[in-house]
Amino acid sequence: MTDIQFELNGQSVTAGAEESLLDVCKRFNIEVPHLCNHPSLRADGNCRACMVEIEGERALAPSCRRNPLPGMKVNTDSLRAKRAQQGVLKMLESTLSGNVYTLEDELRQWQKKGGQKKQEQKKQGRQKTDCEIVHKVKAGAGVVDSSHPAIDFHIDACILCTRCVRACREVQVNNVIGLSDRGGRTRIVFDFNDLLGDSRCVGCGECVQVCPTGALSNKNGVDMLCADKKIDSVCPYCGVGCLLTYHVKDNQIIKVQGRDGPANHNRLCVKGRYGFDYIHHPERLQRPMIRKQGVPKGLNEYFDPAEPLKMFREVSWEEALDHAADTLLSIREGDGLHALAGFGSAKGSNEEAYLFQKLVRVAFGNNNVDHCTRLCHASSVAALLEGVGSGAVSNQVEDVRHADVIIVIGSNTTGNHPVAATFIKQAQKAGSTLVVIDPRRKGLADQADCFLQFKPDSDVALLNAMLHTVIEEGLIDEEFIAGRTRDYDLIRQNVADFSAEEMASICGVPAEKIREVARLYASAGNAIIFWGMGVSQHIHGTDNVRCLISLCMLCGQIGRPGTGLHPLRGQNNVQGASDAGLIPMMYPDYQRVDGPGVREKFEAAWQALLDPAPGLTVVEIMHAIHAHSIRGLYIMGENPAMSDPNLNETRTALTQLKHLVVQDIFLTETCAFADVVLPATAWPEKNGTVTNTDRRVQMGRRAVDSPGEAKADSWIIQQIAQRMGVRGFDQSVPQVYEEMRSLMPSITGISWDRVEQNESVTYPCVDASDPGQGVVFVDTFPTDDGKARLVPARLSAADERPDADYPFVLMTGRMLEHWHTGSMTRRSRVLDEIEPVPVVDVHPQDLEQLGVMPGAEVVISSRRGTLRSHARAEPAMQRGEIFLPFCFVEAAANLLTNEALDPFGKIPEFKYCAVTLEPAE
Amino acid sequence: MTEKKRKRNKYWHPKGRALLPAAVEDIDALLAADAPRRDLLIEFLHKIQDQYGCLHVDHLHALAAWMKLAPVEIMEVASFYHHFDIVQSGGFAPPPLTVRVCDSISCMLSGAEALINALETSESSEKLRIQRVPCVGRCDQAPVAVLGQNPLLQATPERVALAINENQIECEILSSTLAGYVNDSQGYAYYRSCLDGEHSVEEVIECLEDSGLRGLGGAGFPVGRKWRILREQIGPRWIAVNIDEGEPGTFKDREILEQQPHSLLEGLLIAAWAIESERCVLYVRDEYPAIRQALQTAVDELTTWADFDLPEIQIRRGAGAYICGEESAMLESIEGKRGFPRQRPPFIAERGLFGQPTLEHNAESLYWIPQLLQQGAGGFKASGMNGRSGLRRYSLSGRVKRPGVYLAPAGISVRELIDTYGKGMLDGHVFYGYLPGGASGGILPASLGDVPLDFDTLQEYGCFIGSAAVIVFSKQDRARDIALNAMRFFAHESCGQCTPCRVGTVQAAQLMEENQWPMDELEQLACVMEDASICGLGQAAPNPLRCVMKYFPAEVGND
């Protein structure tokens, strides 16, 4: 960038050609009032507070909208400029009621500064900070739209700067807020001048974060509270890994703000911003507990998360830990080395995941350790490891900027990775072609340039038809195929009978549209594929991903910015937990348990004898419990009694255990089967690293103290390990990380201190000077021969297809407001207020045909279970297909789901089973 | 619905309003022949408004879904333009008939207020909606009431009642003009000779430069230079023609287009040839339905008749927004958006319509071009008075005997205009002051009645000629009333984008109602508006106010 020399208030200064005059002023500590300008937003220049005088120009110029030119003479404090700046502030003030809704009211701050100089001349008194000034809100507060559970809109404080409009439209790309009318009647509206709570608002709160005057503010006056401290951390929800700041007062988080992390650039979603208060919920576990004598296990009349003492008695940590560890030990000794298993958690830190798998491997003496990755992307990881030698994403989400074509398949990104979706939506608005492939017309589909609403279960047919098209039409990248892949012939032969025309009826998509998408993808300069659980949670999930890999490879769309394969990871630390070895067949960094020399390396490092055989996966462990070959289970932060398929079976299995230790922050449904319950810490109560979907290692920090006697998970694991008589469980969290790093080549270059300092570092990272490799597979793949292996896939049907008895297809998944099994989000006021009751999405015409009004109760049954839910009329559905989120304990979707497994990834078929749908009496 | 029920009801549907199948059917049927182009949004809104008499929110929702736009994007545009009536679910549609009474300066001087009062108290007022509207471009026939699309000239309550009874709601249909233009004026001959290579672009531009022809919409940018700038830009280039004259007191474009639209079209073709543009848009204010139809007829006739290639010529319909006469706001409106003026740089010659270099001309500027090129610049240049050069069309209205559009030598003074063209002041009226350039050009006293009226001659008096809309008032009028009318007009027509104009016009109008004007406060407002507004509307809005304080202090102060 060329530097520009110009004159600013008589001083010669240098600036970048693209730098706004306002930014130059900020850099030189020259204060120019500004209100509509905000660093995360496009400069608009409508408030006219930042006017400056440019020599030779007739009118003044808005400094936020002008760049310097060589020799330009700019004056920010001439009489004219000052008159305009102060005049605008005064005009704006005159339109407001005077009510104050935020401590950080920028209009007041600028006015104070404007008047400050005069005051300073009068007396050199200490300026009071905002927190010291008690704001008196004028009586008869202005008209307020308080219809939204999280956000209030006070029109009497609105200065029409349109920051909220730009935030909603251009940053989050939700497009709910706009300007209505004109002139003096101009006002901010939502949708068609609807109440905010009735609008399409998704509650991301970006508008609140950027509003300069608190016209849009957080509910309950929290913006008028002065935080004791502000702690920088990471969001505890999804895999996007948004950096945020906790505002803490009296050991309570009062609000959360987005921070400029590489994965979120100040953005958050409704969960990240408003879903923090679960940690202060009265049902938090505060003391260790042991099951009362004679109280039966199960979701019975003794089970009540609000009154745990019906089922348990409180004990000291000493007693709880002794009891937990002693019983585990006695099972190991009595029932053998393979009679114990552990479920770790993708919600904890890397260090906790690492400690947990180490505990199972060293203290339990086997590899029966798994976690929820098995239920989300196990098939993706299986296919990726087989195909390209690495289970992580090849390119980061932010790469969409460089993509000419973006394919999103089987992912409700706006609901499940809302902030990642904002980057995709922005890229589309900036000109990238967005293709969305999904059975449901949700979220991104509305903005897609091309939307394929295919039939569930037809992924292989669709993707093979695309492979067929690119081969038949000569769109493949022959050089790439020859140089960087093997087994192309297998693919060519395999898809020979998969023409788009043949597959069209199977997929429910016209052949020409299939071909169009194939052509778009193949002929794009750069094209990237994102996918979610719609692809992976099938018994042919691995095959689905194999097809995606083949498509990517045949078209040479990998190894460059804006290309590649990105399975959107679900949990905040599912990448990290997998990396840390929380999987039964691999040690940390995907080093195979049965790989040559690997076990020996870890035995040396951990000073223990390790089991040479890979362990069991989540559902296999459940089966083994059923078969009484596993007798003791230690669960850290998972909730299989809600999250596993065919819950009636799962729950029966859990009752069979001789000993179940559950460590969690609430009395989850799984605790109903526990012998010992250990109160753990929530994410904002501890320090540790997490790894997001982009392979970024990021720092989480303790913001508040944990309630009662709740303890950090790492401490609990270490206590149990020590009591089970093994060594190497006495380090601090940073020490645990450093031990982990010594065993994980991919993060060699990322020390604890580096994460602490940089907040976020991408792996692979070979040394301290390596910035981290955002794009991998540039020249080679981490396979034996450096080439990608192409694996063909044949058509295979879902395990259970609809029939006359069970005519509807049931898909399960998440919803924007509720996280997984709901243990956190249903205890968050805002989130539960937005989605308080179980709903099943049904096509409006199906409802009509059933004679069911929207909102009426319906009964849904499968061969495995039955439940009741309210019906939601959802035009996004196709006829004959229904969608049920699995977060509602009152209507636990997994009572219905099928536990049939993908043979490679061992992932259950959550996305397809046959059910009936009937009106409830 | 109770609050509780409303709250609960929303869980049973996806977030936001539910799309009504019936509304979707209506929109599908109405727009069956259209492609959902974003830039046509305002055209679609017109179709709905014309068909249903208003914009039901449910229709707008269906339109949003069809266009793949967010509801609020439709809301923003529909609510910006005054000719659209948004009706919320369960709300009442406006009465089937609307009479729009102009209350801008010339009509005000001719008794618009009394007319409005009479209409509001008349029997028919219940089935009738009476709207005050800004200038409808017929100031020579003031006061004007527009029934439906039919302008009633020199309107009286009786005349309006008669028109209502006889359902005279359509505008006049202007007769075809192609034959006359081709036969009598050698129409399109010059353009044909350009195509045939008889003239070079350089020669054409030089002729225009030589003539001194400047943009006649108000800004007065030299036409030839504009073309040169456009030719330096990388194409594709657009041409946009501004037929949105809304400056109170201006009606010259309407008059010339009623007489001869083909002259404009030939000017347009020559411009398109010169700057190598293949796409042109004519933006016609919604107050001129007859002109819009005449232009459409003229384009169709030309397309049929012409044995040469034509650039694409689209005609777009405004929707009641003075600000869309501002060149960049007009482009926004053509793109189907709110009429928000853009900030410069970049200038529209560099990045205009759809981000492409755009040549924008006022209708009259193009109208002059065939004539100038055919006859040479000499005659035009040689005209002029009081040391000025060229010819201008003055829209003369107010207290004169014969208001109208007059082609007069540039530099003519208002006294000469009144006497020579206006046939003197109305009987019983004594010349007291005048507005040389509509509402925004300022107000001058009779003592400055000999100043030449042209570009660049009025700055020193705090005024400008603009579109040469000269409104004359007499000692029976008060300058302060006229200034207040102008300020209310600006407040009504401000787009609301920037603070100085949005807030300043409203506040100034309030202060100007006071018997004694708070001069300091008004001057402060004026400074901020002039210095800090985004576009000419806000920058010029203080002109009449300042002129009153300067030239008519006795009306507003102590002295």
C-alpha cells in the first residue's frame, strides 16, 4: 500500500491510501466526534458528526468517508468544522427524550468531551468515570418495544445512525432491521414495522453491540450496570469458536460481548450472547452426591433436577471420590481390564479431554474412551482419514471470501453455526455463488443462488450423479487426478451408471439442476464444500463423505485458499477433544493405538502399560453394557440418556451398570442412573484451551467462581486417577497442555504462553515462528504415498424406510436457541423464552391433511418409542418428512431414533427413521 | 388476540410473519409476466398499488418472498415514496379516490389553502382522501388539484366536485408526435448523419462546448465536458435522464415534453452514440403520467420506425419523492431502492447506475442538443442579455398576469421577465420580491429585480438560478410565509438520511413559525445544514430562510 503525505491540522502526516481520515485522526489522538461510524461496519457517513474542513472544498467532508490524497490539507478543529460537529451533536440530542439506557452512551460521551475543554479551563478537577455517575432515568421512560426476550428497543434514544441496520444486514446478514418512512418521520423498523419479538429477529444482538446510544439495549437494564471486571474468553457453544468478553459483577456474568477473534470478528449468536446465565441457575450442582440406599435408577419419581436430594444424599468430596474410585478399581480387579469405560466431553477443554483419555488408558487399562464426536462427525472423520489422511478441515471458514462457489450440504448453518453462516452469507452478497443442498429449505437456502431440496437419504445418488456429470462432461482436473490422487478408475467405473437423469427421481431433483451444480463446482476458480450432520448421521455417512472427497479431488478443488473440505464441527471443542485422543482407536493427534511404535511412545511418556487393542465406541459401549461385559462407566459432561439413539434401550443399559459416575454441572437425565454425582465447573469458571472447527487453538479463561463446592473437571479427573493408584496426574492446567503438546506434533509450535498471548493460533504449527497453516494439503496429503485415496460408494438405503405402518420420515437435530440435550440452554432465560415448548416441524399441508392446527399436540411413534409434541407449521419441510429437535426432555427425540450404525464411522442414523404422526386426543 | 395468545401463537410458526397463500396467489397472478428483478421493485409496487388501491402488508410479504428479498427491504422502499399506501393486516385501505392538492408556493399564492379547507368540509370528503402534496408542476395554472391522475387546473371546489361526479380521474392522452418531428423538423436526421459518419464525436462535443450549453436541471454542469468525462471511463456506460422536475415553481420539462418528446429522444440517441452507451433509462416523476405515456409511445414509435439500431431505452416511474430529482438519489430509485443521495466521491460519472459510469442529464439539456447541432452553436451563443450568453426556459409563476414557460435570453432580469413575458403584475398587486430558482434558490426583494438571471450571477446574493423557476410575489404576500412554505417543503421531502437535513429542516420550520424569529438559533441551524448535509437539498434548504433574515428583516424581527 502506498503511503500518502498530507496535512492534518497543520502537521504533515503519513497515512495509507485506504485509511479514512477519521482513522488517521484516531491514530494521531485527534478527537473527532463520530456516531454512525463503527470499526466493524461499513462507513456510512450519515450522522455528519465527524465533519472536517478540506482546503479547497466548498462543503465540509465526513472524515469517516474520505481518504487522504497527497497534499490534502485537512482541518478538524477549524471554526467551521467545530461548529458543524457540535451542531450535529446538539441536533441529535434535541430529538431524544434524555432517557439514558447505557453507560456507554456515545452521544453523551462526545458531548461531554465537547464541553470538557471549557470545563478544564475552569478547574482541573478529576473527571468522573461513567460508572461513578449515577444516571437518573427521566420519569415516564419513552416508548419501548419490549416484546423480545433479550432486546429492548427504545425509540426515544434512537439517532438513526443505522449502525444496527448495517450490523443486521451487512454483518450478520439477517436483514430484519431497516429504515421506514423518510425525513423527520424516518424510524427504525423490524420487518414490516412488526414488534421485534414478532419479527424474524434471531436475537444475535449484533445491533445491541453496535448501538451507540442504547436505543437497542439488553433487557433488564444490564447496560446500566457497571461491571467489576471484563474477562476475555471463548464461547462455550458450537465449534465456530467465537471469542467473547464476559462482563462480571458480584461474581455473576451480567452480559457477554463479541470480541475480534479470527473466527467471529466481534460477532456472536443468540446462544453465545444471551445463553450464559445457565451457570447461575439454581439447579447447579453444588455438592458431591451418592445415590440413596434403595432408590431405583432411572427417570422415575425420585428424579428431579430441582431436588436432587430425592434421589441422592450429599457427601464430602473425600467420600464421593473414594467411593467412585474404589468401586471403579474393584470392577477393574473383579470384572477385568475391559469392564470399564469412559465418556469424555467435547464441551470441556483440551486439557480435560487429554486428562480423561489418559485416565481411561492408564487407570482403567483399556481404550474404551469415546465422546460425542461419535454421534456427529465420526463418519466424516473416518472417510477423511481414509481419503486424505487427516480428519480435520482443510480450509478455514473465513476462506469463503476467496471462494467463487460455496456448496453447503446437509447443514442448517444459520441455526447450528450461526456466526460461520454470516461469513457464508456475506461472501454470497459479495458475489460468490452459493449452492445449498438440503432436504429442508432453512436459513441459508433463502439466500442461495441454487437450492437443491433433495430427498433425505439420497446423498450418494446425488453426489455420484454429480461425479458422473463432471466426468462425462470432461470437467475434471486431469492433472490433479493424475498427480495427487489414486484409484480414479474405481470412481469412474463406479459412477458409470449414475447419470443425473437416472438419479433425478431418487433425489427428487431435476437432472438439469444436478448437472448445473456439478458444472458450477467443477468450473469454479475456487470452490469450497461445507457439510454438517445431514451428511454424516446416516448408516451411509462415510459413503456420503467419500463422495464429497471424490468430487473435490476430481475437480482439483483443494490446497488453495477458497477451496477444500470443511465438515462444520458441532461442539465448541469437538475438534480439540478428538485431537486430544478422546477416541477409542487413537491416542492424541490421531496416532493409532495399534500403529507401529505408537503404543510404546505413549507407554514411555505416561509410564504405564497400555492396552494394545482399540477400544469400543459410544454405541458399542452401550451394547457392551447391555451384554454385561462393561460394568463400570465414568461420564464427564455427556448426557447419553438424552443424546444416544433409541433411548429406551440406552436407558435400560444404563440401569444395568454396576457403577456409574457422572460428572456434570446439572442433574442431567444421565444422572438418574448414576451412583455417584460429581459437581463440576461450567466453562466460564475455569481456564483451558479449546480448538474450533478451523483448527484454531484458543484460550478460555475463568470469569467467575464456581458455586458451592463444585470443582474443576481437571481436578476431579486427577483426584480419581490418584485414588486409582496411577501416576502423572498432578500437574496444573498449563502443565497438562505442555505435556499434551510434547506428544502432539501438530501443535508443537503452539505453547500455552503463545495461546495466552495471541488468543488464537491455528495448527498445524511446526514452531514458534510458524503463523499456523490455515490451508493444508497444498502440495501433498498426509497419507502413505502423499496421494488422496478415492473410495467409491454404491447406493445403500437407510436402515428403516417409511412404510404403510410408519409413513413419515423423521429427522432430528438442533435448533438455533437450544444446545444439544438442552441441559444448558433450557436453563437460560432468554433461550428458553424464545423456544419454550417442544415442537415438531411439519409441512403445513401435511398438518392440514391430518386435521391438525398449528400448535396442537401430536403423537409421534416409531418402532422404538413414542412421544408427544406440539406441531409447528414449517413450509421449509417437504411433504412426508418431519423434524424434531432433540433438546426437549418432555419430547426426547431419541426415544424414536434408530441405533443402526454406519459400519465405518460407527455413527447412528439420527437423520432418518420411520415414524407415525397422529393428532393427540 | 390477547398478549399471551399472541406470544404463544408465534411458537407454532417459523419466526416472523406467516406468508398467506392467498396473497402469494395474488402476486403470482399480477406479476406473472415479470422477472423478479430487484431494480424493478418500485414498478412492482406501482402495479400492486394500482391494482389494489394500496399496499397490503400481506401482498408485500408475498412480493418479498417472490423477489427473494427480506420483508424489511420491501418495507424500506415502499414506505419511502409518498405515492404508496401501506396497509397493515386488519388496517383500513384508503378511500378509492384521492385528490392531491398542491400546497407549494405558487399554489399557496393562488389560494390552495382555501381550496383545501373547502374540500375538507365538502360533502364528498368522506369517500375522498384529500392530500396536501408538493408541487405538481403546473404552477402556471395554480391552484392545482389532481383527482386520481387528472390535474384540475385553476381548481375550485366546484370544479373538483364536478370532476368527482363525472369520475374524471384519468390523465389526458397526448397525441403522437413522430410524424411532425420527422417531417417538420428533420427529426433524427442529425443522428442518422452521426451514424453515417458525417460527424465525428469530437466535432459534436466541440459544438456543444462552443455553445456553452450547461445542464438545465439546476447544477449547470457544462454538457460537453460531461460527455468528455464519460468517454474517459471504462464501460459499459449508462445514460439516465432526469424527468423528475420537482422544484416548486418548475414546469418547463413537462411543457417541452408535452410538445415534443422526440427531440429529447434524439438528443439521447446522440449522447448514447457519443459516449458509446447501450442502455438508457428515463426516470419520469409519477406526477406526470401523461408525459410517461407519451414517452412510452414515442419510444415505441421510434423503435418501429427506425431503420437504425437503437440503444435499450427503459422508462421508469417515480413514486412521489422530490429528492429523486437529485441525480444520485434518482439512480438509487432506478435501482429499486430508497431515494437516498449518494456521497461523493465517487461521482456518478465514475460510478453511477449499477456501479457503472453514468451520464445523467435533465430532460431539457438533451432536448436542446439536436437543435444546437443542426443549427450550429452560433445562434444560441449570440442570444443573451445583460452580458450573458445563451437561451433559457424560465418557468414564470406567481403574481403575474400571464404565467408560463418562456424561452428567453439568458441573463434577463425578473423585471424584464414580468413585463415582457408575464404581461405585468396581476391587477392590484405590486412587485415585492421573487424566488429566482424555486424553493431552494433563495428569495430576493424587488430592489434586486434587475439582477441578471443566469448561472453564476446570483451567488453574491445568497441565491441561485437552479432550474430557472421564477416565482413572483407581491406586497399582499409575506416573504416569511413563502420561506416557511419552502422550509416545510424541505422537511417533507428530506430523505432523512443525514442529521443536518433531517433534523435541521424540521427544527427550522418550527422556529420560523414564531412571530419573531430566533435569528441566532436559525443561523446556527443554517450553518450546519449548509456545511454538513450530504446533498444539495439540505445544503440549499437554508437559502430562503437566510434571504428573509437578510432582505426582509422587518417581517421577522424587532426592527
